[in-house]
Amino acid sequence: MFVLFDEAGKFMAGRVLSESDASAQVELDSGKRVKVKMANVLLRFEKPAPAAFMAAAQAQSETIELELAWEFSPEDDFAFATLAREYFSKDATLEQQAAMLIRLFDAPHYFRRAGKGFFRKASAEVIAQALVAIEKKKAVAALIAQWAQELGEGVCPQPVREQLYKILFKPDKNAPEYKAVVEASRATRTAPLDLLQRSGAIDSPYQFHWKRFLLENFPQGTGFAATMAPAITEPLPRALVSAFSIDDSATTEIDDALSVQGLGSGTVIVGVHIAAPGLALVPDGDIDRLGRARLSTVYMPGYKVTMLPDAVVQSYTLQEGRDCPAVSLYVTVDEATLAIVASQTWLESVPISHNLRHDQLDAIVTEEWLQTALATPGSEPAPLTGLQPQLAFLHRLARSLKAQREVVRGKPETFNRPDYNFRLVGNEGAEPQGDEQVLISTRTRGAPLDLIVAEAMILANSTWGNWMAELGVPAIYRSQASMAPGVKVRMGTKALPHAGIGVKSYAWSTSPLRRYTDLVNQWQIIACARHGSTAALAAPFNPKDAALFSIISSFDAAYSAYNGYQGAMERFWTLKYLQQNAVQELECSVFKDNMVRADALPLVLPVMGAQGLPRGARVRVRLGEMDLITLDIHGTVVERLDVPATDGSAPDGAIDEAQEDDEVSGPIAIAVDLSEAPLGDAS
């Protein structure tokens, strides 16, 4: 005796070994034995063998016309055998009954299942809708097959091209465009990214990186709705200083300025003046929500995406020629010893006399020029007229502050590599297209103007951080437990030491137009300036405020993503520079393992032939092919340029290990979310 039974929606047949009222022991053709509930047994037959029976029933089912079967079926629930007798004949065979069962089960748009072996016919309206959906599904499947074939032949269909970035990075796995890429990837055994490159889907490597960044970080675009900056209505005293800022020429968000009073009197007052949007903006206000959504300005060669709308920035930026609201830190300094005697914080309106641009003045404001400043006052070129003595003092103070921090750090800060400036010819701040000519220039780290600004900002951030901690006002701090390898800088709400900088505590507060953490800290500093010892009760954020921890978490993630993109774009434009200037060879220094760093460009790359060479060894490298999508480039050592040391020591100019944490990144990983693609094709 054989039975046909329903096993979890699948029809199977086998030989009955034994049975009871509730179940039967059935042996399948494979030899496997299963226990079948009697309620699941739909047919019993003596012959033919189960495999032949099922094959015959399957073949017979394909001859059944669904429309005719639907016409013959009753309105109420019915058994498959009943309809088989209506459709075939009153003496319908067991094979015909099994065929009807299979046909009904495979046509849910015509017949709804109503129990084991029972069905109910669908209404005419439901069938019409289902048939339309089936035809649409067939058409989509045909389209997917066509697109997959075209991709396999090296041609990218326009619909796939239009969805390129979503397919690669944020795919809808039910979308036909995505399925076509998966199908083509499987058929050609080609990684999805390689497949799309080969088919010409990626017109511009630059746009590939840019669109990916926007999709991941600015899915709604980078524009702002029309926004009005609220005015600062609080009456502010006018500061009795003439302040000046020092920034790059491309900077529009001028957050900080400096002033010097009392030169020659023995006691000098240095002012650090920070733009004060916190006097007008409020937590959870409309503009605050814009800033909190972005958390930081994004920088890249030739372009930037600002944290706040330009109209807001221009309302609070420290523009020369006008009095600007500011949070000012005044530090009293002994002119002879450069010891800091006292500090005060004021909310005031500060006259800004100059917006100095260091890229235009670095060649003038050198250490030699500053050392002669006091001896020859009045000889400064415009726009430095009258600023030479102030800059000379600020440079002396900066060197002193740096030396004091180095004592705390336990080792000096060394700057034996330059910074690099990127300029896209003719770009003028517009969104780059990726084919602009790029110029790369060097700028020595620790140049006087750089040092002046850096030390002034460190002084302000550490002074305000300590002050808020003393008053019990929470803030967002950056800390580092030690300078040991692997100990990272962390953000938190506790005033902990920053070993890498060499300060007791460090709270970013000097860039409120560019970083959201600085705006948050400015609100807290304003509360301290207004309320003093009771500031903890009046500050917008309280100790253990959940909002602070949420901001820290969001900022960490966004800032890391933005910095990663900036590094990737600097590498992109470096590779474009090599391409545009037909550079075939570079002089490099061995970095570590098989990695080298170019001597005159911000480029680290893997090479063959560097194994066994000491760190810092100088070599000539012949460049291989570059990939502007993965930002990958390799090279081969063709010549060693320095004399090998006989004592095993590293050559002069060896790389300081402390500088490794800000290296230009290497090739980037393109994470492609095509989980249905062949194994290993998702990178």
C-alpha cells in the first residue's frame, strides 16, 4: 500500500510500513522513513510505484485548464477529489485526482487553500488582479534577464546606471536593477564592482566617491532650506582691543581671533576671541537641529560642506571691519618670564581689524622676521602694519607654552614632515567634477603663524575645560590616558588629562561654527561667564545629561566618517596629480614592512623590493597602475638612494613613530552590499 501525503506544504509519496488510527510509518523512495499523521494522508494507491505515480500526476496536472476548472468548481469549500470528478469524469483515476491536487495547490490566485486537501475558488475580481500581477512579474523577470545579459556583455542598462550607488551601497534587494547585477555577477563570476566598471557604469571615479559619501551621510542632499539667523539681542560691552584672525584664504567660518595689550609694560594681556553663535542659538532650536544633524563641517580638497547655513555663518563669523559678538578669554602674562598669572572670560563685542591669511603671509612671517620685529617697528608690509610686535610676542608665548606641554608629555613634539595644500585650478569653491587640474604645495608644520594659532587654541580649550570642571559644569572633553601605542583619544563628559597634548583637560570650544561639540561647550561656557559659582544650575546641560552622551556618540561616528572621506579625497587628488603630470617614479622613504611614503607628496603605498630595508631608508620607486575607484596604487623599488648604515641604525630622517596616527591612508575598501553575489565578491 502506498500513500500520498502533505509534508509542510510539499506533496510526497511512499510505502506504508505500519499504521495506527493517528499516524503511519512511511518509507520514501530514498529509504528514509517518516512518521505521517493520518490527517495529512490525502490518497492511497496500490500502483504504480510512488515515483512513477508522482511523475504521472505532475505531467497530468499541466494539462488541466485553470479557467475551466474554476468554472466547474463549487462556490463553497470543496475537496480536490470532488473537483477531479467534475473535471475529468465521475470515475476520475487516483492519478487524475493527484494531478488536480497538484494543480490546485500551484494556482493560489485561482484557488485558496482551505485545509488539508480542501480549497475555495477565488472571486473573478481577485483572479483578474492576480493575473495582472503575474504578467507584471513575468515582464520584470524578463527585464532582469535582459539587463543581466547586457551587463555580462559589457553594456550597462540606463536603469542600472541610474541606481548605481544605491545598488552598491544601500541596495533594495527586491529592486530589479539590483537583481540584474546579482544575476550578471553570478553568471560571469565577476565581482559586482568590477562588473559595473567593465560595463561603463561608473563615468567618473570622483563622482563615484562623492555620490557614495552623500548617500551614506547626506541622503537628503547638502543644501539648506532658507534660514534666518536669530539676532543677538543681549547688550554686550565693546572690547577695548583690536583683534585679528589667522586663517586660510578659503576659510569663511572665522571662529577665532587674537589680541595683545600692554606690550612693554611688563604685564601683557592676550585675548582669545571666539565667535559666539551660542549667544543667539538655543538647544533644540531650528538652527541647532541643523547643526546637530551634521555635527561638523566636512572638508575636502577644493570644497567643503558646512555644518550651518552660510547665512547663519556670516551672521556670527569674525569678519574684519566690524564689531563681532564673542566669548573672550583674557590671559594675563608676565612679559619677562611668559608665566600666566590669571585668566578671565567675558561676553562682549570685539572689533576685528584684520582677517590675516596664513597662505599669503607664511613666506613673510618667518622666525627670522619675528626676531627682528621689536627692533624695527613700523616696517611691516600690509596687511601686517602695526602687528609685528604683537605677532612676535605671541610667537614667544606659543613657543613657551609648547615647551611646557612637552614637559608634561614627556617628549618633544616633532614636525619633520610638511603639511600639504591642495588647489583645484579654476574651481573657486564650486563642487568639483573630478577632472580639474590639481596643484599640491607643501607647508612646513609648526610655521610661526600655525604655532601661534595652535597654542592659543590649546590654551583656550584647556583653560575653559578646567574652569568648567571647577564650577561643576559638565562639558564634552577629549582625553588620552597615555601616549602608549594603541591608547586612543576618547570623548567623554569628565575632565581627564590629554597625554598627547600635555594638558590637564581639554574641551573643544574654539570652533563653534564648524564643530557641534564646540557649540555645546560654548553654551556651557556662557553659563559660567554669566552665573559663576551657580552656573551648574543654569547651564543648558546638566551632569549625566543623556543628551550629552548622545551628542558624543553621534559626533564620534560623523567626525570619523568625515575625516575618512577627507583622507580618501586627498589620496584621490594625489593620484590625479600623478596622472596629470605623468609621474612614473617617486623618491620615497621606507615606512614599515613593505610600505613607503613619498618624500614630496602625501602618499603612502605598498611596494615590492622593500623587504629587509630599515625604517627611513630612501628609495626610488617605479609606480604601477593606479585605480581611482579603490584608490589603489603599487610600486617597485628600483634603486636605493642613501648609503646603508653599517651599525644597523635607521638612516637620518627616520620617521617618528609618534606621527603614525595621522598618516595619509592607503587604499580604501569599497564595501558593496551584494550578499547574494558569489562568495568573496563583496569587497
